[in-house]
Amino acid sequence: MTRAEVIDGSGEWLGHERGSVRYRLLLASLFCVGVATFAQLYSPQAVLASIGRGFGVTASSSALVISASTVGLAIGVLPWAAASDRWGRLRVMSIAVLGATILGLLVPWSPSFPLLLTGRFFEGLMIGGAPAVALAYLGEEVHAKDTARAAGTYVAGTTVGGLAGRIIAGSVANVAGWRLGVFVVALVCGAAAIAFVRLAPRPRRFVRADRGDRAARVSARLGQNLRSPRQLVLYAQGFLLMGGFVALYNFFGFRLTAAPLSVPPAVAEFAFVAYLAGTVTSSGVNWPRVHTAPHEFDWAVLDERLAYATEDLGLTVIADLVHYGTPTWLDDSFADPRYPDAVAEFAGAFAERYRGLVDHITPLNEPVTTASFCGLRGVWPPALTGWDGWATVVLGIVEGMARSIEAIRAANPEAVVVHVEASALYAAGAPHLGDLATHLESIGTLPTDLLLGRVTPEHELYDWLVSQEPPPSAWTD
């Protein structure tokens, strides 16, 4: 039996495992589909100034070329997701990405601006089939413990695609015009789309949904979400943040190439490399790399990076000490009995070494997310499962956070502790799921409540937490 054929005691296939041939093929195919969709979605962004001049329209009007496709994508996501429940994930993604490529090859040659916008809308409508279904496909076909890594590969493909589409379109446009620039990107996307279709392993865990049941569930869930004021606020946040992000890049080219900056277009297009800034900077300080063994540290890389960030760039750094992982010498990761002492030792040493340079410190990023992936779902080490596993990890990380805060303040009384936590809202899709939705939402603040000493016998989750194994003696004192 190969690693790709992992089967549980009931005879059910559990998905492609990391290291297997089909797992690697699936990752390669998802990377390709990420490139194929997002490269053509954003390729016109690098040539909006040229499009505006070519059609004689204003900067705000030419930005509609991007808006039209993103609106089409937004409208297409739900129908594509519903279609994938009937026709299969892989089939829907293949139709969507190949259809988008065909439109991408035709749209740049539109003779009028209204026709260009119409073509971009339908191109976005087709592109929507990939992001709507990709994560569901990998969730069904990849072993649970490897889904996070597989999802990361897809996201990496979208990032690379978005950047490559802009750079290629801009570079070609400088020589041969914007139409050929966008067309060349579509050719690249076509090659990536074909690679996706040829590489993607055939589905093995897809179960076709009944049309009536699916429609009823989608309608009920959509209605619930649209009636929830809190959900609407979250949707508005995403809409405004993403809208502002895209709008900034829409008008980059116009401001850079116009007076008084007058940056040559061949240089201005590389401003889109800033797109990678979040990918590079949104990570922790890499505790496993620094804390090489108990009482042993290697600060060389961190010294150089923090000095550059604070002294050369003038940034105020918020140091994220623990970002979902621990040093490998902690055999059981967050459940290891040595964990609280180890993380406190690291936190104190960090605060002392960088006092005055880094005075804003996050002891651990997102306790709820950490507990979910490490203790409930069994995805990340120590790969525990069930609510007892969740409780075990939560108690370990909360004790570690408390000890870390003490060590940080002892080493640097001026330090500011920045607490970062995830949160989620849940709506029950059926009446019998109401209690579960309430429970899932309420545990979102439990790690913070534990850290602040609020979990007393009067706390709403006290009895539930006591009922988990092992007994949570760490917080009943």
C-alpha cells in the first residue's frame, strides 16, 4: 500500500498524503489554477493608463476594467459552488478556467470600451469558478493533516499569478502595446490551465448532492447570513478593505507616470512588486529557528532583520513570538509539559535582548486558531483531535502565554503586550444545530478569559471545560 492509499479501519480512503505522487500532482495543479485565474484577473491593472489613452477615457473609467471582472467574479462564486455539488469539483474548475482563458484571449481585442467592459465582466464570471471550488476540492481529496499546506500552495499560486500577470502585461505593453500585453498573459494562463487539467488527480471522495436539498440549504443559509447585522458588518469590512486595496493599485500607474514624478512606464510597473510585502512580513519571529535547544539561542538572523526593520526602515515592530509552531525538540509541541517553561524562557530572552528596539510583543498569535488546528482537527502538531484535545492545547498555550507575559515584563517593564486573537460568527443552518453554533461562537473568547482569570465556577463554559480530559487543573487553582 502506498502513502497515497491511506485507509481507516472502516475501509474509507482518507485522502492523498503529503509525499505521495498524487499529492504532489494535486499541489502542482492547484498552483497552476491559481496562476491561471489571478494572472488574467489583474493583468490589465498594469496597463490601465494605456487603456485610458487608447479609448480616450478618464482614469476612473479605465479602472472599471478591473471592477467589471471582480464584480463578475463575486457574482459567479455562489452559482459555481452550487454547480460543483452537482457536476463535481474538478469538472467545474476545468470548465471555468478554460472558459476564462478563451475569453481572456478575445477580450483584449475589443474594438470599443463598452465591449471591453462587457467581456471583462464575463471573464470574471468564468474566473469565479476556481476560487469558489478549489478549497472544497482539496478538502475532499487531501488527507486532513495536510490540507493546510495544500491550501497554502493554492494561495501561493494566486499571489504569484496576480504579480506575474501585472509584470508580464506591463513589460510587453512597453514594447508592443497594451492589447498584446494582456493577450500574452492570457496565453500564459492558457498553458497553466491546460497543466491544471492534465495534472489534477481525479476526484475520489466527491458525493453528488441532490439538487432540491442543495438549493434549499443554500437559500436558507444565505438568508440567515444576510439577515444577521454582525455578518453584514463583516461583509462590509471585507468589501471596503479589498476595494481600497485594489483601488490603490488601480491608480498607481497614473500617479507614477504623470508629472511631477514622471516615472518611465517600464520602471513604474515594478511598483507592483510591493504586492509581495504582506507575504514577506506577515510572519512570526521564527521561534523554532532561534531556540535551537533548551537554554540555547541563535539570534544571528533575527538581529540582522530587526535592526534593518527598525533602524534602516524606521518601522515600529510588533514581534509575534509564537506563530502556530514550536521547536522540534518539544516532542509534543503545545501539549509537551516542557512547553510553558520553554516559551517563557524564549519570551524573556527576546524581550531582554531587543529592549528599546522592539517594545511591542505578541506572546502567541491567535490562540483559538492554534487550538483548532493543533488540538481539535489534528492538522498541525501535536495533531490531537476532539474537544479534549482542544482543551489540552488551550490550557498549554494559555499557561505559556501567562508565563511569557511575566518574563517579558520582568525583562522589559516598558514592553507593550499586544494580544492577537481570531474570532468567528456562526449561524445554524438548521434548528437542531443552534446549540452547536452558540457553543462554537462562545469558545472564541475562552482562551482570553482563561488568561485574564475570568473562568470561575460562574463562567458559562466552566462546567463544559471541567468535563474535558485531562482535568484542567492549571486553571482551577
